[in-house]
Amino acid sequence: MALDLDPTNAPPPAPPSSDPTGWSRPVSGLAWAVLFYLSTFVVWQILTATLLDFVDDRLLLAAAPLTAANLLTNFVFPRPEGTPRLDGLGLHSANGLRLFLVGLALAAAAAFVAVGGAAAVGEIHLSEGESVSLGDGAAILATLALAALGEELFFRGYGFQQLGRVFTPAGAAVFCGLGFGFLHGHNPDVSEVAIANTVLFGILFGLAVVWSRSFWLPYGMHLGWNWALALLGAPISGLSVQATSLATEPLGGDLWDGGAYGPEGGLAATLVVFALLRAVRAVRGANHGGRLIWEDGSEDHPIPVIRMPD
């Protein structure tokens, strides 16, 4: 599966750096990345504290403040001179919908394979669980979409782009993958395998940004994985989420299915994430949109001028 588009649509070359030492670009990127993550975290915590008395749904309380904080900071923080905001974040893509759907399908299929593999070795059994109304199921899927958006903007948005100026884009994928694993390190029933797999998924999503030059591919993958697990009634990162009447019943042993943490805590997920890496490489260069933040290439403006969203 390759999306070979017209190379003449590639972004214009960046002007050469005027910094002879080569230090101002990584220093600027690091400063903006640190400021972004600190600001987003503070806004996130303020919003969470504000909503505590108004929102009873644990999943919604985790998703809404994180997403709102990231929407604010991703679109208010400045970008390098000459880099349109949507282009810089990988959001403006002529192939955005296609990449989103490709990611959605790939990750959903991978989730079904992971759960099916665990069932094949006798660790889980799909059974009829509690009845879930269509409205409740739709609300759960919508909340999962909100949560995935918030996490992707936090780990593959503005901060990721600035870290690409500090290291390399691939280095930013590894760095943010480690942070992705750390964020899930206090989830219920977490294990060493679960953390390792979560880091691998974080690296996968980061490389999806790098290879496709689009935010929409990793967002589709993140959402497809979570939606598929919710439809199967499997735990998602240690959280019990059930969007249908299906449920996964443990039969003993958690090597492949991840036990109470869910498939992300088992070796089946380890195998599928490497398969997904190979699949994602097929969309390398699929988006020939505008210049990303890490491609600014110019230090004439090491501290960008703050602009309001386009």
C-alpha cells in the first residue's frame, strides 16, 4: 500500500541558517518545547480541578481537560516565521482524510488480531457481557475520540515538532514515545510489558508523523486501536471500557492478552506494533503539504513572533 503523489507538491526549500555555530535552532526548539509542555500541563490541571464537581464520568474527566488544554496551547503558541500554523502541525493535508482512514483501518485490524491471537492461545474468551445501549456506546466512542485527540496533540503536536528541531524528527519520535509510556505508567494493573508496549506505540505514532508528514495518520491509528478494543469489550490501558455487549473473559495467564491491563500489556500487542511499523512505512511521503515546524531551517527568527491562529 503506497500513496505515491506528485513530488512537485513538495514544500519549498527552507532558507539556509544564518547561525554559524548551529546551536540556536536546537536551543530555540528546546525552549519552546519545554514552555509548551509546562503550559499545557498547568492548563490541563486547572481545567481538571474545575470540572471535578461537574463531571462524574471518569473517562470524560480524563479526556476533556487534556484535549481542551492542548487545543488552546497548540493553536496559540508561535511558529517559525513563514510556517502556516496548520501546515506546521501537520494538520493541513490534502490527503488528511485518506491518511486518517488508513490509520483507523490498520490499527483496528491490528487490535482484532491481538485479541484474536490471545483467544487462540486460550487466554481469553469473548462472551456476552452487560447490555450497552446504542446511545451509551456512541458516547463512549466519542469520548475515546476526544481522548485520543488530546493525547496526540500533546505528544505529536507542537511540542513534538519543536523537539524535532532539537534532535531529529525520528529522535523526537523516540523521546515522545518514552513520555507516552511514562504517562501511562500509573494506570491500573500496569506491568513492565505494558509500559514497554506503550512506549513502542508512542514511537510508532511519532514515526507515523515523520513518515507521512501528517498528524492525521497517527490520530487515526490511535483511535482505531482504542475503538476496536472498546467494541470487543477489552480493557484499554488498564481502563474498563465497553461500547457493546461483548466482553473479554480472562481464562488464566496474561502473557499474550495482557490480563486486566488489556491487550497493550501482552506479547500479542508487541508483535502487531512491529507489523504496524512495516505497514506505516508504505505511506512515507504521502503528504506533500506545507513546511512543518521542524523544517523551518532558518535562524533569522530564533524566537518566533506570536501570531493568532490563521
